[in-house]
Amino acid sequence: MAKELIRLKDARMDFDGETILDNINLYINDKEFLTLLGPSGCGKTTTLRIIGGFLVPTSGDVIFDGVRINDVPPHKRQVNTVFQKYALFPHLNVYENVAFGLKIPKTGEDGKKIRLSKDEIDSRVREMLEVVSLKGFEHRSVTSLSGGQQQRVAIARALVNRPKVLLLDEPLGALDLRLRKDMQQELRRIQQEMGITFIYVTHDQEEALSMSDTVVVMDRGRIQQIGTPEDIYNEPKNAFVADFIGESNIVDGIMRDDCVVEIFNRKFKCLDKGFQKDEAVDVVIRPEDVDIVPEAEGQLKGTVTQVTFKGMQYDIIVDFYGFKWLIQTTDFCPVDSKIGIKIDPDGFHIMKKSEYSGMFGDYSSYSEEYDEISDAESEEEE
Amino acid sequence: MNGERRRTAAVLAPYTVWAAIFIVVPLFFVAYYAFTDNSFNFTFDNITRFFTATSQVTNDAGVTSEVRTYLVIFWRSLKLAVISTALCLLLGYPLAYIMSRAGARAQKIMMILIMIPMWMNFLIRTYAWMTILQDTGILNGFLTSIGLKPLHIIGTESAVIVGMVYDYFPYMVLPIYSILAKLDTKLIEAAHDLGCNSIQVLQKVILPLSVPGILNGITMVLIPSISTFYISQKLGSGRFFLIGDAIEGQYVANNLHFAAAMAFILMIILLAAMALLKYLTSRPRFKTVKGAAK
């Protein structure tokens, strides 16, 4: 049975009259891998810093193991952090960096100072260096290490203290794609081996989906959706989540009945129920859920306006009655060809209208949007 | 020499000439004068005179003794300079730290406040301290007005130290500040995160990382204060003859060769001291941990 470890209760953060976090409510279970996912400025790093103790929420509570810890300073929390740019101590070598936290005397529950013996420190540091595959690097200067190695030192330095919770602030942001994939696996393995709660901050949706038990999608200082990676991808709660997680075509629709949605004045079978009759909704159709068929057999007919080869598939932009869709297909369809499409009932995801309706999901400016995404990734976080 | 290096040499030529004229040539002349007599024959006499010359001094109890004149003067200079440097460091480090952590505006204001005295003439600053520290000066006027006893400061070592600390203080603060301002605040957060309280963060992270700034500050304060001369004459009422005063006196008396010898010896001692300091503070950076794997 999962046990609740951390809870944020109506956590609010105002800074210079601006609301960074708008009454966040969130609980995190023991041994859970939870990811805070969202674009720059969504409040994910702020949330992490509140849990780490570097920020005190303007209002609301932070509960750790049933105790309110709003005013407990970072060095007295059973939480350690892996910082975005690692923040390794340049005047210490790899061994000394990892041993840093162990050499600080801790105050035990009876108020007595606990000082670890040299041998204890030594065996724990060595064990941890082995976990992060840095055996033999003890005496290397941290400034001489590659990004991936520095990353491992940062993780070892935090984990060696055996925290209940490890906070990771975009720890893989500075690594190249290949290394990032390896480290994702590695982090997941370490988390499961050590049985520690990980709270992970990232703007990379793929990273979030592939590593987490639970994903918390944030935007504008609010939690948009909490769920398993599958929930978040398959059942996005609003247009923001649908757009941020993976590619989505989002069109206006009307629920004509349970399991019947109307888009482009045509009725389609879907699997969603529980909406009011004739309720206006947002309809998400994932690019990979669209089947291309000869024009005559299509439920909808459109014209291909752009084709991009992606290796595994083609990304094609198709114009349906002035609305541009992104479709991923392994069939080559030349530009200006007319095609028909079919969508199975489980290809539709129906969402209630939200403040984000109409903002996303049209691919008229696909290439520009693509540029923006890559810009956002290279940009520094908050 | 290939083309690339020749181009570099050409670009650097003006600086090479500048360095030659203003650094190498004067040093050469100091050394040349130090090792020659009045008719420019080679001699060690000036050097030996510094170490062996003696004079009679009478202490306050009226006992007369013979001392090595210049070694006593040098020792006194060194003592005052070390005390002043230590005070500059003790006062300057916290200020530099506070400055580096202040807001951008506050940093600018503090910087200007530290720089303003440096724009004023050194003599005027020293005279200002005379007015403040005199027996009937501003300080004692203030002390008597609040009912305290006046202090006799002018003409004591304390007055000389006050003057030196005041004059050289910015040279301690600025190098330390420039290091601390660049210090990544994430390192401080990381130390807190790993269990340090504020004092431990200072001990284990901030101080070790600011060693280069501290060394620069010490160099920039110790060297001018050991060879200072005017402050001791004015604030010490001429009672504390320092090595700088001795060199100046010999030059004024047109005894250039002995003055050069003293300057030369002082320079060698300072160079040796700075080298030693550097050696002592640059601990083997990545020292071996006991029992570590080879």
C-alpha cells in the first residue's frame, strides 16, 4: 500500500505581485517517481524549491510525513537536491564532493550530534560511486569531468545521504540526446534499487512519460492534470495537456449523444460518455490514430499541403476544410494529393471546454511551431 | 618563427616596449645602484650596511642599548604592515561578502562609497586623520561631549595603523568582492541542501573558494603598507621611523646607492614572502584520501 509522504496544501507563491503558484494541491507517495512537467515559467521549479526548503510559500502548507515543515530550513529536511547545472564544489575532488554531506554532523532525534566514522563515510562514498558507475574517479577534479560524469557525481552526492526524497531539477537538460536516454534508464534503475521517492522537474514530455509513475502537468502556476503517463497521454484533461504531451489535432466538436461526437458537421462514433446533449467540446485526435484511405472511402477528405520525412514515418499536414491536421503515416502521400481518412472510435478523445480551447491543435503554422519548441528547449529555465 | 607568432609579437610590441621601459629598466637601475658605490664600482657594502649598521637607542626606562638600526626599522615596518593587513582582512571580508549578496543597486552604492576616498589625494586623507585623531581633535571632542575620557592616539602605533587601514582598505575589499560576486549561489544552496548551517557553508564552501581573492587582497595591502612612509611621519608624529621613511630619507640625503640597496632588499623579501604565502595556501588541490584505490 502506497503511503503518503509529502503533501502541498493550497500552496501559493507570490513574487513581486505576480502569482507564480496558484494554490497547488498535490500529494506524493513514498517511493514514487513523480514528475512535474510544464513549459518555462509554469511553476514547476518553484514547487520543487518549496519542497526543498529554498522557498517558503506565501500561503498554504507543506506537510512531510504528517508534519508541517514550511519553516524548516533545507539543511534540516530529509530531502536532497540534484541541481540543474549540478552545482558541484569546484575546490573538492569527486570523492570529497560525494563525502561532503556525510562529513557534516547531524542532529539526531534525541538532540545529540551524530558524527559518522571515517570508515563509515568511506564505505558509503565508495558504494555510491559504484552505484553511479564512477569507480576509479575518486581523485579526479570535478571540473575535468564530462557533463554526464558531473551529473553522476551530483546524483551520488545527494543520494549518499540516504534522503527520503530526492529532488531533481532538470538534471539531464545539459546532456546530449544519447546520453540523456542512457541517464533516464539509469535514474529509473537507481530509484527502484534504492527505493527513494524521486521528484523530477522537466519540460521534456518524453522524459516525463518514460520515467515516471505519476506525471503532474503544470501551466501558469496551476496543476492541469495529475495521472499516470498513460492517463496523461490517452485522456488529456484539456487542450493544454493534449498539446503539450505529444502531438495533437484539436478541433471543436459537439457531443450529440453518448458516444457520438460531431466534427466538421459529421457524426463520428467515439467511446466517451457523460457529457450533456449538444455540449460543445474539444476533440483530440492524435496524429498516429488517423488511417489514410483512398479519397472515396474517407470519412473526411483533405489535401496534403506539406510532407516531412522523419525516418520512422512521414509527418504530413493535411488541409480539411481550412483546418490543418498533422498526420503520421508510413505511406508516402505527395503534396497536393487528395486523401481520405478514417478514425476508429478509440481515436477520439473528448475534453470539456477550458481556458485553453482554441489556442492549440491547429497545424497551419507547423514549421514555425516546431522552431518555437526547439527554442524553448535550449532556453534557460526560469 | 612562423607567420602567426611573428604577427602576435608585432601586436604585442608596444606593450613589450612599455614593459621594458617602465618595469625592467627601473628594476635594473635599482639593482645597479644597490650594488655600486658612489663612483659606480661594484660593491656589497650597501647590502651589508643594511644588515650590520648599529645605533644607540634609549628606552623609556633610560637604559641605552645598541641595536641593528635597519633591522629594527624593518621589523617595526613589518609588524605594523601585518597588523594593518590583518585588520583590513577582518573588516574587509565581511563587507565584501555583504556587498556581493546585496541587491544590484545597493552593490553599486557601496562600491562608490568605497571608491570615493580613493579619488582624494593621499596627503589630504592623512591630514584629515590628523585632525580627527589629535588630542584636541574631532574624536576626542566627541568622546568628551558624551562624557568619556579623551584618548591619546596621535603619535602612537595605533594612529599609524588606523591611517594605513583606512588608506589600503579598498585594495582588500575589491579583490575579495570580485571573487565573491562571481560565486555561484547554487553552490551555497547545494551546501545547505547537504546539511550545512550558515556557518558551515562559510567554512566549507565560501571561504575556500575565496582564497584567491584573499591572497590578492593581502598582496595589494601588505606590499604598499610595508613600504609606506608618509602616514608614519604624520600620524605617528615622526616617532615611528619605518623602512619607507628610511628609504625616502636616504634619497632626500642624496644617498642613492644605499636607498636603492634597501629598496632592493625589501623587494626580495616581499617576493619571497608572497611566494611562500602562495605555496602555503595552494594546498595539494586533489589530495589523496587515505586508503584510496590507486
